[in-house]
Amino acid sequence: MKEISNIPAEFKDTAAIFIAMGDEHRQRILLAFDKGEKLNILQIVSTTTLSRTAVTHHLKVLHNARVLDSEKVGKEVYFWINRSAVIEALQNVLTYIQNET
């Protein structure tokens, strides 16, 4: 067994993504999106039993972790899954595991 004193570069930016995606409520929010779909807060709230305040909190966590992107259109904020960021994080971890085992 080798000692790990530093986190590998491939893992550096993944912790926030894995933490954000580890919560069941946030998983349900992500499952509400169809491929390429953009949803506003009210649309997301309608897919869950959570309050708007709770959904807003979970959206903030997902957005801060780069799992979701957003765009303000008029008074509405639309969210969508940042597939490239999630895929990159997962791929970096997979590549590290494949190369180290």
C-alpha cells in the first residue's frame, strides 16, 4: 500500500461535484431534467415535494459545484445540467483509476 500525501490532480476539482451529487434531493432535481432541457425554479419546484427555499438552496449547491449552469432571461433564471463539467470530473477519476490499477 502506498502513502498518499497529496490529492492527485485528477481529483482536485471533483470533490464539490461528488458532494453536490451525493444528496438524494439534488439527485432528484437532476433527474427532473430531460436531455438538453432548461428549467426555471418554479418548474423544478413542481417536480419535488421540497419548498421553493429548499430547492433554491440545492440549486445553489449544484451551481457552485458546476453541476448546473444558469442563465437569467428577463426575471426568470433557467438552469441546465453542465454535462461537460460532470463528464470531465468523472472521466478524470476513471482515467486515474484505470492508470493506477
